[in-house]
Amino acid sequence: MTSAHVESRPRRTTARAGSAFLSTHPRTRLALLLAAPLFWLVIVYIVALALLLVTAFWSVDSFTGVITTEFTLDNIIEVVTGSLYQTVTLRTVGVALAVTIIDVVLALPIAFFMAKVATPRMQRVLLIMVLTPLWASYLVKAYAWRSVLSQDGILEWLLAPFGGHTPGYGLPATIITLSYLWLPYVILPIYAGLERVPDSLLEASGDLGGKTWPTLRLIVFPLILPAIIAGTIFSFSLSLGDYITVNIVGGTNQMLGNLVYTNVGAANNLPLASAIALIPIVIIFGYLFLVRRTGALDNL
């Protein structure tokens, strides 16, 4: 027997022992599988949020521009009490709510048709159509809407015979563009929720004389409400933190994301930018806290 065979035997024994141990300890196996992604999640998200929170309590020397790591509440007080930040916060929340409402209104009939009316083949076609915009670049779609909404764009050309005009650039253009960008993220959870609604419930309602709207309101809507809220989490949070689309079609410093970007770049005031960035984080965590018992988080 060669030395190679002698060395390989302990290795095989160790591998078999490890395999047997993992097969009888599913929790350990699950922990090992999740260790790498959880480590990455902690480093990228949790540590990043912790550093963001800490940076908000620093300051910038007005003469040298160097960040001072001494603890101060000046940035938090300025963000909470400043009229500019209060106005921009209300505007940002208003835009995010408008985008969310528009997307839900558009997504409900589309998702219902996909899940309950369309044939299996048509379902696949519609699903591809919903997913296809996600394959295109974010910037390409935003600039495409900038072209459409411009005074010489296609929308102006279509509305001109009827005496209408394009809304141009500003908050309406921002709402339109963001509604388009996040619509697939709202359709997909609602579609998944509708697919889980048994067809037998709709048939039973029809057999018992239930009309369309009462059936949708009393049977379908309560069952898909968690899926609807799950879709609103996507559209609301993504709109709340967006700044690129606002710069392209809405103008500068219109929303919180623009103020964060301005203070990080041109103003070189990272502590103040961190303090401003805490506002949408607090808002979205508050929203998640409110909807946690609806089951919406299980539909994400």
C-alpha cells in the first residue's frame, strides 16, 4: 500500500464524518449556507447604515473643509428644524405617495387580467412584457421620458391637435417617469398574490349570485391586500430615495435624494448629507413597522 493511499484514507474519513454530521444537523447546515450572504449583508448594509448614523453627528470645518469627528447635534437640529428640509421632505413624501397610488391603480387590472383572465400562453407573453423594461438601462428609460416630455417631443405632437400641451419638466414629469420605472415592481407581487387566490372562490361567488364588484371588494381584495402592500413598499421606498430621475426630468434639489447628492458632491459636506439621508431611512422603517402585521413582508 502506497503512502498516497494511506493519506487519502483519513481525508475520506473526515469528509464522511463531516457529511454525516451535516446530514443529522439541518440547522448547522443552514447556518453554513447562509453564513456568506449574511456576512455580506452585515458588511454592506448594517455596517454602512451604522457608519451613516455616526457620520451624521460629525461636522465640517468651515475654513479647511476637513471633517471633524467630534460629537455634535448641529446637523440633526438643522435638518429637523430647517424650513428647506421640511419642505423638501413633504414634497418627497408627496411624490412617493403619488407614484405609489398611480402604480397600484395601474397594476391591479393588469395583474388581475394576467392571473385570472389570460390563457396560460398569454400569461407568459404578458409576464415577459412586464419584465422586459427591467432589462433596459435605468438611465436610458429616464432620458427616453425626458425626450417624450420635452416641448418638441412625441407627447407634444400627439396633444397639439387637441389643444393640449406636455407638462414639461418638473414634479409632474418626475411622477410620470417614476411611475413608469417602478410599475413592474408593483405588478409582480400583486400578480403573485392573485395567483394564490383559488378560482373556486370566484366561481362560488358567481354561483351564489355575487356580482363582479362585490366579489372583488369582499373576496379578492382582502386576500391580495398583503401583496398590494408589498408592491407599495417597492414603489414608495424606491421613489423616496431617487435622485437621478429627478435631476433628469424634475430639476435640481427637488427631493431629499438631490440634497444628499449636492452635499456629498458640490458642498463636500458629508455629515450634513448623512443627516439628510436619515430622513428617508426613518420614513421607510416607520412604514415597514406599520405594515409588518399585514403579511406584506412575506410577499416580498
